[in-house]
Amino acid sequence: MKFGGTSVGTPERIKDVAKLVMSRGKKNIVVLSAMSGTTNTLVEICDYLHKRNQDGAKEVINTLERKYAGVIDDLFGEYPEAKAEADREIRGCFTYIRTFIREIFTVFEEKEILAQGE
């Protein structure tokens, strides 16, 4: 099963996907792609970095990170251990994206950033 975009675009939609997967009553392989709007935002970050506008890229990265922090709060607010694990994972992704804020930014770095949506 593969889900992405609007099917995982909000915490409520993610919960619906989880219910669907669990209702199948058997083991499943589940692939989650980027949440709605994430790929476009990653492209926007890359555009800023290609233009050497590091401040613009940082602002968009911070905004996207806050969005994901809110999703984590909505999904795991009642489960502190799961929330802490999700926070660590997301922080790691955004820390990695921030490593590309530098003078030289090529198509290779762009591919690395875009892959973070998956």
C-alpha cells in the first residue's frame, strides 16, 4: 500500500490511513510518500539555494519544520515516547536539509533534498 499527498496531508488523514491499514487484518507493506505540499516546499527550498538566497531557504525550512512538529504533536501528543522518537527523526531530517545551506548548490544536492520528502 502506498500513500502520499493529500491522503497523508493532515494528522486526521494519517489516522484514517492507519485505520485502513490496520483493518486489513494481515501484515502489510506500507509506503508513505511526502505529505501534501511537502514536495513543493522542498522544491522552493532548492530554488532559494540555487539563487544563493540562504536566508530565504532557512525561513522556508523553519516553516516546514514547524508544520511537521505540529503534526507530530497532533498524532503523538498522548504518547510521549512515540512523540519523542518522531521529534528526533524529524529533527534529523531537517538538520540534514540544513547542511545544504552553503555557497555551492548543484543538482546533486537538490536530489538529496527532494529525496527527504520520501
